[in-house]
Amino acid sequence: MGFKIEGLKKIYMRGKTLVPVLRGLDLEIASGEFIAVAGPSGSGKSTMLAILGGLDQPSAGRVLWNDHDLASFNDEQLAVWRREGVGFIFQTFNLITPLSATANVELPMLLCGQPKASRRERALNLLAKVGLAERAAHQPNELSGGEQQRVAIARALANDPPILLADEPTGNLDSESGRQILKLLQSLHQEGRTIILVTHDAEAASYAQRIIHLKDGRFMQL
């Protein structure tokens, strides 16, 4: 079980011009696998990740998770998928500046209606898990880039999703901070999570079990 991608296409309109971004992708990703989708900027990596996460819809083809077709989900089911099925990790962290690290991690749990005490306890536990127990009260602008990304990973884990989708998570980090983030992703994979990392960095991709190469919207054989 896991992801099954069949004939996945995405076409955007720019003015009156059709711009194909994904050109018929076929791929299977086993549950609990850690894969990297590697390729240059503009290859379609982020678009593919957005579709897997339910943030965008394909123009053709389909995406199945454990035999459930994401295209068949209604709005409520898609919201649950985005909130509980997947955790998103972005290159730009996407933290809310006025909030502390703890409050940022609490947000997904707040959306699920978890009581304040339990979500605060879990947020603090998750920050400890990513090595930031002593920085829990700090705001994002008081943290380094690597620390901000650790907060973002803790937030992605808030509702204990089985899948983590990481979009260039080391793109804004120095080499050492990037390696620490990638090792953290490896440890989360060892807990049984499915991790899909998109990157243009060959070193980052090497941390995955399997590397898929994407160029001009097509998978490439190297």
C-alpha cells in the first residue's frame, strides 16, 4: 500500500497559452518509504507535491493513497487529508512571526479542536523531539534558519500524519544546518513515516532510500 500515481498531468493557462507542467507521470511509492524527487527548478517537483498533498488538482490522471482516489474526496475529506493525512515542510518555513515556536506547533492541533492543555503538552514534546526544548518560547525571528525549519517539522508532526511532504527543506539553510534537517527526516522515516522530499540538491537527495529524477515534467532514467 502507499501512493500510486497514474498518468498524472498538470496543465496551466498563461494568458491564452497552455503550459504543460506534468506530462503523464506513473509512480508507486510504498507506505513507509523515503524517496527523493530530484530535478532542476521548473521541472514540476513542487506541482507534483502539491497534488499529492491535496493542495492542487491534476488536469488528468489520478493519485491513490492506499487505493483511495484523492480526486474522489469532497471538500471536507480533502481538508481532513491536508490536516491529518500529510504534514508539509516548506523551503521558506511558513511560520507565523508573532507566535512563539510552541504556538506555531499548536496551530494544526487547534484546527482539529484539541484542548489547550493537550495541544500545549504535545507541542512541547515535539519541540523537544527536534532538539528545541529550550527555544520553545522564542518567536521565529529569534531563531536561526535551521531552528525555524525544526519548528516547521515539529508543526508538520502535530497531528501525527503518516506522510511528510518536504519541498526543498534545506534550500534556505547552510550546509551543516541542512545536513541536520536531513538526518532528522531520516530518523522520522525510521519511525515508519512515508517521506517524499523534492530537491535540486544531489547531496540532499542521497539521504533518501530511492531517488526519482524529474525533468520537464517527465521522469528520467539515468
